[in-house]
Amino acid sequence: MDPLDRIDEIIAIVEAARSVPMSRNCMVDRGELIGALDALRADLPAELRRASALLDERDKILDAGKREADRIISEGEAEHARLVSVNEITVSAEHEASRIVAEARSEAQRLREEVDDYVDTALANFEQFLTRALASIERGRDKMHALREIGTFSAEEAERPLPF
């Protein structure tokens, strides 16, 4: 179950709890609430591990891109050295080697940008998840505070169901 659904479940438990007469408190089934909180605790580390895995994946992709760029640059430099050694085509060899190096650097830069875009999107999605979770928690706390502010009840009010 999604952590946000778990938070909504906890809020529903508190909202459905019976009020204690002449108090701002309510009676909540301890086992049910603890079970819901334990489930939430179990879900959150999974989300955090997923974000960490995304960052690790980004690092691996960046490393692979750097190795590939280094390989391409090395091949370009080797090709450059080979072509320079031949006197008849020295000028064309220098141009070709420069083109290969520039192409390798351009490809490496493109790979870096793609990886950064991918990781930025993943982190933005995670940020939205956390923002929704915080908003849900804030709503729950606001409702809880509102229940506290209701105040005391007369005997006839205690028999009537609450409007929420």
C-alpha cells in the first residue's frame, strides 16, 4: 500500500474515534492505530531505498558514460597519433582526430545531460510524493487540533453523533 494511503488510513481511524465526554480527547483502538503506523513505517524505508537506488543508478550511468567517453577520446587520440605519423596526410589526420575528440566530448556531454534529466525527473517525482505526504499529515494534524478545540459537551450533545 502506498504511504499516502497509509496516512489517510490513520487519519480515518482518528476521525472515526469516539469522543471522550467533557474532553477534547478521543478513544482510539491502540492496536489498530499501532498496526497502521507500523505499516507506514515499513512503507517509508522502501520509498527512501528507491530514491537511493535511483541515485546509485545515476552514478553508475555517469561512470559508464565517463568510461565510454574516455575510451572514445583515447581511440581518437590513438587515431590522431597514427595519422600524424604519416607525412602525406598530416593535415587531414589532425582534422580527423580533432573531429573524433570533439564528437566524443559532445557524446559524453549528451550522456551526462540525459542522465541528469532522468535523475532530476525521478527526484521531482519523489519530491511530489513527499510534498503530498506532508500535506496529508498537516491536514490530519489540523483535523486533530480542530477536534481538540470543540470543547466540552452537555449530556444531550454527547448522545448526538458528531457532524464529522
